[in-house]
Amino acid sequence: GGVLLSPLLKAQAQPKAWEEKTLEPLRTLGSPLSEYGERSPFEAEVVRYISPNLRTRTSGADFTPLERLSGVITPNGLHFERHHGGVPQVDPQSYRLVIHGLVETPLVFTLEELRRFPSVTRTYFIECAGNGQNGYRNPPDPNLTATRSRGLASNASWTGVPLALLLKEAGLRPEARWLIPEGVDAVAYTRSLPLDKAMEDVLVAYAQNGEALRPEQGYPVRLVVPGWEGSIQVKWLRRILVTDLPTMSKDETSEYTDVMADGKLLAFTWIMDPESIITYPSGLQRIQPGFHEIRGLAWSGYGRIRKVEVSFDEGRSWRQADLEPPVERHAFVRFKLPWYWDGREVVLWSRAWDEGGNTQPTREEFFRKWGRNNRYHYNAIQAWRITPDGRVTNGDRPLGGVAQRPAGGCGGEVFDV
Amino acid sequence: GGVLLSPLLKAQAQPKAWEEKTLEPLRTLGSPLSEYGERSPFEAEVVRYISPNLRTRTSGADFTPLERLSGVITPNGLHFERHHGGVPQVDPQSYRLVIHGLVETPLVFTLEELRRFPSVTRTYFIECAGNGQNGYRNPPDPNLTATRSRGLASNASWTGVPLALLLKEAGLRPEARWLIPEGVDAVAYTRSLPLDKAMEDVLVAYAQNGEALRPEQGYPVRLVVPGWEGSIQVKWLRRILVTDLPTMSKDETSEYTDVMADGKLLAFTWIMDPESIITYPSGLQRIQPGFHEIRGLAWSGYGRIRKVEVSFDEGRSWRQADLEPPVERHAFVRFKLPWYWDGREVVLWSRAWDEGGNTQPTREEFFRKWGRNNRYHYNAIQAWRITPDGRVTNGDRPLGGVAQRPAGGCGGEVFDV
Amino acid sequence: ARYHLGTPLTPEQVGQYDLRPAVLPDGRGLPPGQGGVEEGARIYAERCASCHGKSGEGYPFNRLVAEPFPITPETESSQFAIGNYWQYPTTLFDYIRRAMPYGNAGSLSADEVYALVAWLLYQNGITDGSQPMNAQTLPKVAMPARALLQLDPETHKRFPWLKLP
Amino acid sequence: ARYHLGTPLTPEQVGQYDLRPAVLPDGRGLPPGQGGVEEGARIYAERCASCHGKSGEGYPFNRLVAEPFPITPETESSQFAIGNYWQYPTTLFDYIRRAMPYGNAGSLSADEVYALVAWLLYQNGITDGSQPMNAQTLPKVAMPARALLQLDPETHKRFPWLKLP
Ligand code: HEC
Ligand code: HEC
Ligand SMILES: [Ca+2]
Ligand SMILES: [Ca+2]
Ligand SMILES: [Ca+2]
Ligand SMILES: [Ca+2]
Ligand SMILES: [Ca+2]
Ligand SMILES: [Ca+2]
Ligand SMILES: [Co+2]
Ligand SMILES: [Co+2]
């Protein structure tokens, strides 16, 4: 009797070990087979975050709900979106890709032809250069969530043909240096991509996590440019002009050009810096004292993540988190750290290190280099504060200087006026 | 002019380089941001195959459309289904998992508690023991597709808590040898699982490819038993009885018990033998002469795939295919082989080898061991015949003996009477 | 308990949650009560025949009655049923209680399930029908197919301690 | 051509497919034709002002007019626009032809686009408005922000040959 007393007491302290509803499914037959499965209706509120300002926008962005997801694969329905002229609906039968310009033979490909080429499947993150834009706010938004902090990034297994093969098929002229890919959306979105990168690892992708690309990610064909800012990974790809100069398109001059603290503008900041975000516990969640596994995501455009560290004292000391294998190049990595919360106020930091030795700056360090009015490439450490009531809020430190919020840019949260 | 003549002629030979419709999306704004993305309407016919016999069945199976997919991830909406009492709808709030029997302290867990334990994310195939059942047909079905040949297998990134941690939390008594997991579906589905395997790598999974499990795969919680037959990976898991004997449940005696050629019945054939299937070109597809990348999937319950070979002469000689990295343990591997089809009739075979040195038998070899009236664990080499018109049909050789078709078993295609 | 997650249950609570207890081959899990062939036939006709055929011959769902000879490799799989393929008598009680009548499991009393088991064993030619089935008699019934059953050799290699009941 | 996949296109076909040619900083891609500030103002009022404000001050969509001084780190990002942030004059022609008016791109003639470009450059204080814009004059316009533009140092490290036009 004595041995059982304590568990008994604990059982009675709980409102009820289970409910009538717990046993209900045993009583009736379930649903029959179905051709294409849907989520449980109980999961309906796991959705992309669309800023109230942008709900009906055909130029804007929405966020992957990072803290609602497990592992590293972003489900296709929840991959972040960013587009400048809405999501076109493209008929795969009439779809064409043209390669022209400084090539021996301009070529047009049908989707079927693209699929006949040797294929590559790799897991890569795609991240908007505007990811982290809320970090430019000062003072920081106390109600920030992991979604709104870093949800303009997603990770998928992409399948496609190496762009290098298509270019070789057309035959490159010696003067060729640049590619100008163009989308078949309403703004014929264009960017400039150096030929060298294309020959290295760029994919002309037609599948995402096993199935055809989703419309928001470029159905039927997009570029995947591993490790580089999402805006260069042109979607609904209709043609590639091979040329000797970059075009300096609207989206590489009036957007995605960076304002630095020293007054310079930086062009072509393509490689995405290392990044990490603790997804559990994170902003607006509430936790109980006791055991928790701290969980988060890390990635870097420079290659593989080497380690992720977590600090419980704003960077004075660090503990190394576990990385879930396989740790792939230019892909999300899940990090985890077992932790016992004693119920006292604490601030959690995480920082990622990549194989190039790059890591994340503090906010103060970040703004020593990047302009306070820049809108892109924010990758400072995200802090989460846990108060004794278990509530998690943004733990970022306010900066000196004027109050501000980002405007324009990737359009994730604010009007672009 | 002379140099251009031949491409010109080729361009003119084609009906038209592109259509009016090709350019249409440039003319109007696309759709705005959306909270949960859906597939392109043009992909609507990529669905699971449900046998006409089983359309409305709450006990049956449907097939992943393997030849319509890329890479190795099975999209959640297309993961094969197998259930014995329909798909229950389980409310995650009232969901409970109980562990009882030969434990120190019987415990009940809420979903939230399960999610607080240390987590593991791994990519594993799940395969129905009845996969390949159409291979028992004699003569072979000429209209077999890759879907109907091996589509009772899927591959996903599963996240969950190691079952070992839950068992240790409850505390195992020394006599404990077996686990009897039970589902909360209408038939309270049960099986027997040796404790040793549970302590090794079994997951109590709550997420699939990043999001919550899909209802058909056990929402909110299922077992994932790496490399073992799907039927033991109990879905909608409501409790685990820890005991000293297996229960010899209906589904391990009247189903999933194997009839061997020597007249023996085999119990507990849990480990799934190595398997491969060429998905392109495959049954009912049609190809043109010229370059093709032969593509397929391979997997084994014994661990990693070591190599996959392709034969063009019914096994007299073999060429080694490329394996797409990362090659993970107990997971689908994509294999690829560049190939030029000269337009002559040919039969393609593939066979997988795993790290245990196991491989796939020919049909003749398979039936030397397994009974002709068995319904499970068929893993003989699948042959595809390509005729000069480019059509692909089942290239399996008829066996001597009586005509037959499988009945019962996993219910994938036939009435279970 | 290293993580202090999950709530301990009292034996009473475990009993309440254990709605359809697993029956083990040695008879553990079988409830008190009993039932014979005659009641079984009556209940079968009422609750089961619409799905499994008038005499268990099957249709629209599974065949339940077979010859009492174990199957051979030549037996059509559509003929596999209790008499020739099932290896443990306890499975019958366990499965009918947990899953039948399909979609309405839990609606039979222990006596009714025993009666159905008695009738099905008799109908399959395995028992002579003289004995009522209960927690003592049922585990002792010898199933012909049990003689054919062996552990999968790969499973044996991996778990040398493992023995079939 | 190693795979013999894809269909060769004639120069005419390429031309037909090249609906909204990319304009390069050296002026390649610019069409014949021209337009001046006055027509530009008229077309702007008709086709653009509803989205970008009466005088290009923005609302509901992007601000198009700024001071002709390049931005500083203190400039609010809502003030970034052609006059202070755009680095290449050719971008204006390229983008207006390919994307504007939003949702109805392709509806302006080359002359009309030149006129809009002329008006926008004048309105931003970059030109004095006396010269019509065409394939010769446009590439020569000096954008104040160009002086601030540098290649990202990481990009330079990786592609030492790469120079900004
Ligand atoms: C509404 C239809 C229906 C009714 C009524 C029904 N069954 Fe069933 N029965 C099924 C189905 C469907 C299955 C197969 C379930 C599966 O796939 O696992 C089945 C399976 C069985 C099996 C296992 C057969 C085997 O060899 O695998 C037994 C034994 C059984 N039923 C007995 C009964 C008894 C006894 C009753 C009456 C108390 C009954 N059934 C009433 C539909 C029914
Ligand atoms: C129906 C609304 C609408 C109309 C009409 C319209 N625009 Fe726009 N414009 C937009 C939107 C929306 C964007 C931002 C697109 C994006 O997010 O890439 C934009 C962007 C621009 C830009 C780029 C601004 C920057 O700094 O990035 C220029 C230049 C421009 N428009 C010029 C014009 C001109 C010239 C016209 C008339 C011929 C015009 N627009 C008519 C909605 C409109
Ligand atoms: Ca802008
Ligand atoms: Ca970033
Ligand atoms: Ca059966
Ligand atoms: Ca198999
Ligand atoms: Ca047969
Ligand atoms: Ca500001
Ligand atoms: Co940038
Ligand atoms: Co088996």
C-alpha cells in the first residue's frame, strides 16, 4: 500500500486520467480508403502565417509555422510563399522552357523532355533574403513567434535536372558568363545568375518532396540554387537567356540590395548566412517546470552545419546541442538539447556554426555591419525569455537609437510603399 | 544556312514549338497568398490506387502511385493505406496512451506529454507484408503497373519518442518479454512485438514528413518498427500491454502467417526482404527511342541498400545503378541508370542487394521457397518488357502449374472471403 | 521514471481502460463465463451470418469454416479459415470480443463470445461440441494447423530466446 | 547536344518567344522608339497614379519618387525609391515593360515606356527632363546610388571575375 500511495495521489490530483471521448473511436467503423489523403481536421489551425496587412496580396510573403513542425521536412502545403505577381496557374501540357542567347543552338523543352534528362534529388532549404526582417524592429516585438522570426525559410527534397546538362545540350558560347532566368508569372520575374554557379549545383526542379512542385513553389518548373537567397531561385521558369552581363533587374536593385552600416549598398549578397532558431520553447508558447527537449532548426548557405550551441546566460557560456542525422549540405538540420527547467526566469539563445567556420552574430554585432534600415539578411541570434509563469516571449535586447520597423522589402509583414 | 538546316527541319517537324496557352500566365495576376497550399489542379489524377473491389471498404488497402513520384519521400496524401476497421477520427485532446502489465508503474500519457520526451526523426519505409501480392498471379497480369506491383510501400520521415524511453519511464519487470500494442480503431487492432526490438529502434511516432501523422497513418500516434512488416506498426496506438507471451492475435495467425512450399506455416516473418522496382520505364508507360534514365526504388528491412543492379537480358548480365545519397538504413533509396533505347524489344530487371548480402530471387527461385498460395512477402524480381512500339508491359515469366490469383490477405486487390 | 512525464494509474484505472483485454495462448485474459454450441448457433445466425454466410462459408466477408485438416501448399488461399489455418484457439475469443460484430464490437457478453467460439470450433470439426467453452476448456483445444507452425528462421536467428507458445 | 532532347529554335522563333526582352545595363534589349517627360506625365496619371500616388509618392503600392540624393543608413526604408536607391537607369525600362501596369503588363508601347521612364527620372530629380529617352540616351543616365554600390565581398571571394556593370 505504502509504495503505491504516491502514484495514487498523483493520479487523483489530475482532473481525470482519460475522458469518455478517449474510447469513442473503438465504437464505430472509421472512414474507408481514400485516393488522396487530407490532414486530420484537428490540425486545421496549423497554417502559414499571413500578415493581416497582406491577406489578399498578389505580391507578398507568408511564413512556414516552424514551431508547429517536427523533423526537417517542410510539408508542401506549408512551404513559405513569396511572389511578386501572384501564383500563376500553368498547364504542364503547354509549358515550355527556352534556353537562348549565347548558345550554339537555342532549345525549347517540354516538361516531358526535362523529366527525361538525368535527375538529381537533394534536400535543400530555401530562404527568403527578407527572413528575419522582424529583427530590424526596435524595440523588439515582445509577441514575436518562431514563425514570424524565421518562417520565411523551408526545407524540401527537390528533384530536377542539373541546369548544367541543359546548358551543355544547347552548347555554351565562349563569351557566356551570366544567365537571366525568367518566370511566366504576371511580372515576368527575372534575376541574374552567374554561369559558374549554374554549372556547379543549380537544379531545374520539377518535384518537391516526391510529388510535382506546388503552384506556390513554381509548378511545373523552378530553379533551385542551393544555399542562395530564395529570390534568385526563379519559379514558373519559362526561359533562360545566356549572356555576358547581369541584367540588374528591379529585384536585384530596388529589392534584395543591402544597405550597410557604412553607407555602402551591397549587390548580389546571394549566400545565406548561418542561421538557427529554437522552435521549442519559443515565442507565445507556455511550458511547465520539468524536463524539456529544446528543439530547433539550423542551416547555412555556406554548406553543412557543424554545430549548434545553446546558451542559458546570454552568451556567457554555451552548451552543444545534438544534431539529428543525416546532416546535409545546404539543408535544415534539427538540433536538440535535453533540459530540465527549474521554473526560474531564463533567456535561451542558439547559434549555428557551419563548415566554413561562420556563425551568427548578436544583435549588437549584426548592426555594427548591417544598416539599421536594411531589410534583408538578418541572422542575429534569436533570444527567447521564459518567465516563472512559463510564458515564452521575445528575449531580444532593445537597441539604442530610434524606434523603427521595417517597411517594404520582402513584404512579409508590412506594406511596401 | 547549311548548318542550321537540320535543326530547322527538326523544328518544323514538330507540330509547334509552343502554344498560345504557353504564354497566358504572363497576362494576368495569379492567386494571392494562401494558408495551406494544395496541389495544382493538373495533378489531380495522381492518386492512390484503390482496387475497384475495395472502393468503399473499411478493411482494405490502397497503393502509393510509385511511378508518378520522384525522389524517395512519399507525400503524406499518397502514403499507402491499410486498415482493418476504417480510419478512426481521434481527438488529440482526449487521446491517451497507456502502458501497463509487467511494469513497475502503469502510466498514462497525453499527446503533449509524449511530445515532451526526447525525440527522434528518421526516414523509414513502411511496407505491407502483402506488397507484391499480384506476383502470386499466374499467368502474370500483363497490365501490371509499378503501383500495383509494389505500391503497398511508402517512405517518410517519422518523428516520435523512442518506445524504450516510455518503457523505462514505467519501469520494466524482469519477466517482461513481449509487448501487445493495441489501436483505438473499431477492431482494437493488436499484434505482438518482442521487447528487444522495442528497446532497439521502435518509435512512438506523432509526425510524418514534418507535420502531424495523417489519419490513415495513425493520427495522432502510431508505432514505427523500422524494417519490419507494416502490419506490426500499430496505428492509433491506445495502449501497450507488457507481458511474457505473445498474444497470437488474429492478424498474426489468420493473416500475415506464411504458407511455405514445404507445407510449413511461418510465424513472425517480420523482417522485410530486399526489394526493388523500376518505376521508369514501367508497366503501361510508353517511351520513345533515345536517352532515358532508368529510375527505381530499393529498400530492405535488413538495413542499408548496398547496390542495385539492372539486367537487360533476363539476368545473364547486370549493370550497376547509381544510388542517390543519402542512403539511409531501412529507407527507400532511389536508383538510376542512364540508358539509350535503340527501339528494339527488351526486358528490364532490377535487383537490390542489402548490407546483409541479401538479394531478390527470380520468380522461379521465390516459389521454390514460398507457397504458391501464400499471399505475403513476395519480393521476386519484377520484369518490364518494352516492345518496339515503346509500350511497357509486365515482363514476368509465367510459371508452370495452375492458373491462380491471390485471395484474402492484405486485401489490396481482392475480396477477403 | 527519469523524465517524470505521464501519470501513474491505479490497478482499478488500468482495469477500466483495459476494455477488451488481450487473451494470451495460456488463457490469461479470458473472462469468467461460458457458452456452448447451441447458443452459439443461435447467436451466429442473428449477429454474424449476414456477413460470414449462413454456415460460415463466407460472403460478403471472410470464410470462417474450413475442413479440420490443416492446409497444404495446394489449398487455395480463399479456403484458409479457422479449421485449417488458425493455430491457437484463444485467438478466436480474443478477436471476436475485440472486433466482432464488425462495427459493433463490445456488444457481446462474455457468455455469448464463448458460445460463438464453441460453435465455430465445432462447425470447423475441431471439437465434438459436447463441452461448453470457458477459461479452462478453451486454451486446451488443439488446433490442427499448430502442428505446421514454425518460427520464421530469420526471426529465430535474431531472437534466439523466442519460442512459439 | 549529348542527350538529343529538346527542339532547336530558329532565330525567328526565339524572337517571338522573347516577349519582354531583358534589358542589359549597356542598353542591349532596348527597343527602337522614344518618349519624353510630358507624354510620360500624361500616361502616368492615366495608367499608374491609382497605384503609386498622384506624383509617385506611393500608395497603395510602392513609392516611385525620392530625393535625388542617395540613401544613407539613416534613410527610412519606406523612403527608398528610384531617385535614391536604384542603381541602373536601364532597370526602369526593363521592369516597367515586363511588369507594369501591374496585372496588365504588355499593354504599353515602347514609346510609352520610354516616356514613363523619362518622367520618372525627371520627377526623381535625376534628369532635367529636356532629353527624350531612347536606346541611346537611357543607358547613359547616371544614377546617384550607383556610386554606393559594391559587390558583396563573399560573392567577390567566390567569383573573382565578377564585376558590377
Ligand atoms: C458487418 C459485417 C460483419 C459482421 C456482422 C460480422 N463480421 Fe466478422 N468480419 C467482418 C470483416 C469485414 C472481417 C475482416 C476484418 C479484417 O479485415 O481484419 C471479419 C472477420 C472475422 C473473423 C476473422 C476471420 C479470419 O480468418 O481472419 C472472425 C473469426 C469473425 N469475423 C467472426 C465474426 C462473428 C463471430 C460475428 C458475429 C458475432 C461476426 N464476425 C460478425 C465483418 C463482419
Ligand atoms: C494595379 C496596381 C498598379 C498599377 C496600375 C501600376 N503599378 Fe507599378 N507596382 C505595383 C505593385 C504591386 C508593385 C510591386 C511589385 C512587386 O512586389 O514586385 C509595383 C512596382 C512598381 C515599380 C518598382 C518600384 C520599386 O521601387 O520596386 C515601378 C517602377 C512601377 N511599379 C512603375 C509603374 C508604372 C510606370 C505604372 C504605370 C504604367 C505602374 N507602375 C502601374 C502596382 C501597380
Ligand atoms: Ca521595392
Ligand atoms: Ca537568414
Ligand atoms: Ca483472414
Ligand atoms: Ca516486399
Ligand atoms: Ca491460389
Ligand atoms: Ca527604419
Ligand atoms: Co541579398
Ligand atoms: Co509476415
